[in-house]
Amino acid sequence: MSKQARPRIYNKAGERVQVSDKSWYAMQANGDAEQRTIEVFVYGEIGTWGITANQFVQDLRSMDDGVSPVVAAFNSVGGDLFDGLAMHNALSRLGERCTGRIDALAASAASVAVCGAHRVVIASNAMLMIHNPWTYAAGDAESFRKVADVLDQTMEAIIAAYKAKAPDIDEPELRRLVAAETWLTANEAVALGLADEIGDGVKVKACLGQGAVLQRFQHTPAALLAQLDEPADPAPEPTSDPAPPIPDDPPMPATNAAQLAVLISQRCTAAGISNLIEPLLAVTKLESEAVVQAALTKAKAINDLCVAARLPEFSAEYVSAGLDASAVRARLFDKLVGSGKGFEIDNSLPLAEDPPPKVQAKQIDQPSIWSARQAAQTGKRTSLTGATA
């Protein structure tokens, strides 16, 4: 009897959704009990707002029978390094029955994760990117020193992960490549030992809408960025001939409320921001097509900022409030700095339009300064009195 497990699909908020072509994460087992293969699809960002190591390990453990081959397929810009290291170790524990597959891109933390597999197959048109750990930080000088120490330690963890996959790699050269943010082609990855085999090229849309994150890196190949601008796949041809269009007949403008509502729904769905449909309906009041178009453009920009800050849950709130991009940046920065939850080691560099990080200075303690001055003046008077006596 065929034994097949239902795929488990999660979106960036951690909610289970139906299987679709553009899923963030999937794990499935196919084949008969005696010829079972477990496939893991890590198609999305790694970390809190993407594919967490905790969910990855739990799902893998629940599906793994201890003997079936495991194939972990990656198309990811990376994300949280510690989650990437945990995935690396989970794949490494599977031993020889684990194969890592780079379908399009394994960058940053994803490159660390995939190197945990015993055997790595990279598509002929795929890439693997390695670079230094990076993070945001705020606080006093001592806080920055601690962050620098942690970055040095995580750098050693990155080097150890790559050397576990390629023990014969020249370490000084490896460190140079990591420091330079190096985008490796399939041939280069195999030559270094970070991949074992070149597979057939596949057409995979680059990182499922994570173009803003790709643009954060310093040396992203132009060809990879160009994939983000490719038009959507054409719709299938109708089975019957449609009525011929009327020559020189311009498209009907969206003038009534129903048409404008449909426009918002279609545009939001296509852009992957369906959660903003209701806020946009409320904020535009479906006044006119010009108002709707402007609001859609602003909403997409706000959503991109929230996703880049790893706070996508605030996008609907900010759209409903009618905030502009500058106000959203300020609020997101305040939330990041004031979270008090430490920091995340992430190789995603800031976007060009992101505000520069602020150095948080300690607040002036005026009462303490006044008391110190009073004490100094009192001491001075006592000294003068003693000298006179």
C-alpha cells in the first residue's frame, strides 16, 4: 500500500495554509513504505518571519523513519544565522541518506544550512553565496563591544560549517571569500568542495518575492536581480475563440465602487499583500481610481519596509493609519531599538533608503550632576576654611 504524508505548508506568520505554487515551506514523503523519500522545500527566508529551525526540526522528526532518504531543496536568501546553523546540524545528523539540493539560490544562512547535508547537488544555473555575519546594534560602547565579540564568534561558526562540508578547503582563501561576499556559480561551488555535483538547471522564480532582501547585499549578480523583474507567466490560451476586440476601444476605467474593490483585491493578491485588502478598502473609501492606485503604491512600500524590518504584522496597522514611508521607518526603528530582546545575527544588509542606525546615548541625569557639583563646592569651601585657620 502506498504510504504518503500530506505536505505541511506554513506562511511567514506561521499559519498553516493550502498547498500552492508559491509556498514558503513544504515537507512531504512520497512513495511506498519500502521506497519512501522525504522531501523538504526551504523556499523562503530563514528565521522568525520565515522558516524557523524549530518548526523545521519538529516536522522533520515527525516524518523521519530513520531509514528513508531525505532531500532538502533550497531557494532562500538566508536570514537568521542561528536558525541556519540549527538546520545545518539537523541535516548533518541524518548522515549519508541526506542530500542537499540548491534549486536556485542558497545565500547567507541558507548556504550554511545546506552544507549540513552529506551530499549537495547544485543546479547548473543556481548560485551559493557566502559572506560575513551582520547585525543591527544600539546602545553604549560596552554594548557595541559585546556585539563585536559575538560577531567574531559567529564568524568562526560559519567557517566551521563550511569546513565540515569541505575539509580540504584552504582556510585563508575561504575567509577571504566570506569577507568579500562571494556569489559562487555551480562550477565554483563544486571546485571549492561546498557542493558535490552539478544538476540540471531549473527555472525557479528567484526567492519567491524576496527581491527587497536580495537588493540589500553588496554584490548581488545583475542576472539574479533581473529575474525579479520578469513578467508573470502568461495565462493559458482559452479553449474557444473569444469575441474579437473592438478596434481602438480603450480599456474601461474602474469608475464604480465594485470595480475599485476588485482592483484592490486583484492588485493585492498579485503582490502577495492580501492582508492589506481590508485596510485599503477602508482608507481609500473607494473614492476614485487615482486614489486607489496611489494607496496601492504606498501600501506596497509600507509592506516592504515592515518585511525588511521583520515586523510584517504591523503593515496593516500602518496602512490603516495612513502613514507615509518616512513615518513607518521611524516607527519600525523605534520598535527594533526598544524591543529589548537582544539582536539577531543576519547577513541582510540595509536597503539604500533605510535610515542610518541611530547611536543611542544615555540620558543626562541632571539631579546627579547637580549633586556632584554641590558636593564639589562644599568640599572646596571646607578646604579654604581649613587653610585660613
